[in-house]
Amino acid sequence: MSKRQNESEAPDKKRAKVDMLDSDPEVNIPEGLEPDNSDHESNKQPKLTPSERKGNKRFRIVLFAACVDPKLINTSTEDIGDSWATEYKKVKTAFFNVVKTAVKKKKILYPSTFNLLKEIFPSISF
């Protein structure tokens, strides 16, 4: 027997409390726990800070490098050092070079995922 069925057989006072909690307009729903109205709010994008937007764009190329060959992520950046955040331009250049070479040689381990990423991120070209 489900919980809802048990509630329907409960005394009226108990069921009234449950109904009141479900419909009380004064109840504050914590952020992130709002009902999923994705069908109605499909145009809303999450708000990102400028640094989050940079981070999202900065290392998209690593996804392409992983499709080419995941081992190349480490080998292509060995000479850069420990902090990719401070040397992000060198990291990005290394990944672009790896991906460009793989595209020219047509040596991509995961071509279907690579093509999907090209559709998702059309601004990245090789």
C-alpha cells in the first residue's frame, strides 16, 4: 500500500495538514528546488558570471582533444607546467595543434562524438 493511500485513510486532521503544506503559498521553496517547468521555460538560460563564461569557453577545445585521443591531453601539455589556469593560452594552443593535426591526418578515435561536438560548438573551427 502506497503512502498516498495510507494518507487517504488517515484522520481528516492529518490529511488536512498534508494538503495545507502542499498548497500553502507562504512556503518558500529553496533555490534549485523549484518545480521543473522546462517545457514552458525553454528559453531561459542559467546566469553565469563573466569568469564562468570564460572558463566554459576557455577549455572547450579539450573535449575535442579527448575525442582525438585522450592520451594527447597529457602529452601535448607536458612542457607547460602545473598551472593551466595561468598558462591557459599555451594549453589552448597545444590542444588546437593536436586537434588540427588529427583532423588533417584523419586520425580521430571517437569521430561520432567529435562531429557531435562540432555541431554543439560551431564557433570552434579547425
